Amino acid sequence: MAEPVIIAKELTKVYKMGAQDVCALCGVSLTIERGEVVAIMGPSGSGKSTLMNILGCLDLPTSGEYSLDGEEVSLLKDDQLADIRNRKVGFVFQSFNLLNRTTALGNVELPLRYAGIISGRRSLALEALEAVGLKDRVMHRPAELSGGQQQRVAIARALVNTPAIIMADEPTGNLDSKVGKEIIALLLELNRQKGTTLIIITHDSSVAAQTHRIIHLRDGLVEEV
């Protein structure tokens, strides 16, 4: 049996607020299988963003163990964390996070530049844009694209490095319902085609219902898996 892509054990994250310790995560344990589509849900303040930051290697836990794609990451230094984040994680954000003065092609090439990939970089970026249906928009800048098209560029950028996981943080939050459904359908189709593990942070129960499994957080703990 293949090793799970994510194994988290008793993750905690404690923030200092003056003289007080605030526990954002209070002992979260979870396992996510390779190729699984998982939704993470919970009310504001439940720990969703904190958990996403740790699973996406944007932050380290205060305590606990976290293994991503067979690599233990909970004790890494910042530069090591940045390296594994670039190799193993693709991000899709609510606000797209594209460089406004750069073409769709240039935005998708960015992770490859950071990874030091030179040979074949353009063809890999073009292939990713074609996979999200933007073959005819590669030289357009974000201001020349609709919100749905910008999110497709962001998905292509997340895919281009063939990451172990894609983290999608409220990926439909800035889109109308019709375009939002198209974006979720695209993510799910890419999961079926490529087998990429997909983790969606969402408030939308209709989005969560399309995933393989829902993880509910409340007060920094897993309520239900």
C-alpha cells in the first residue's frame, strides 16, 4: 500500500498575545492519502488557516510531527522549508496572487524559475496553461483576463511543478457562482487526470460535498474526519 502523502501527528500552534498563550491548533492529527480530495471546513477562528499554513509549509508547528510526501518537515529551517514548499506544494488563493505586469505565461513560469529549471521551462508552462483551457490567453496580463481566467492561471501555476499536493484556499471566494462551479469542476478533473492530491479550504458546503472527505475543525481540534 502506498504511503500517505500527508501524515500529521498532534500538531499544535501556540501564539503569544502579550502575557497570554493562544492555542490556534491544539493537537491535530490527520492522514491524507495520495490522490485524495479533501475539504477542510470550520468557523472563523477554528484553526483552518493555521493548519493550511503548516500543511503548505508556510509555517512550522509549535510541537508535533508533520511528514509531507515522505519528508519530515516539522523541524526544518526556513530555507529548507522554502525549498520543500517550492518542490512539493502548489497554492491556489482566493485573490489569485498573480503578478499584474507579467503575462499568464510568465506567471506560470515563476515556480520553475524559483526551482532553477531552465531547459523546457516555457513548454512546461504552456502545457499547464493548455491543461486549464487558456492556450489562447498565454500572452495576456491579469488585467486583460476575467476573474475565472485569472484563477485558471493560478491553477496552472500551482500545477506546473507537478507538486505532491495542491492547497486551494477559498478558490471560489472572489468568483460568481457559475464561474466558481467551473473552477471546482476544473480542479476535480485535474485530480482525476493527474492524481494530484487536492486540499480545499472552504466555507461552501456545496464545494465540500464534491470532495472525497471533509475534515471539520473547531477550536483548534479536528471535530470529525
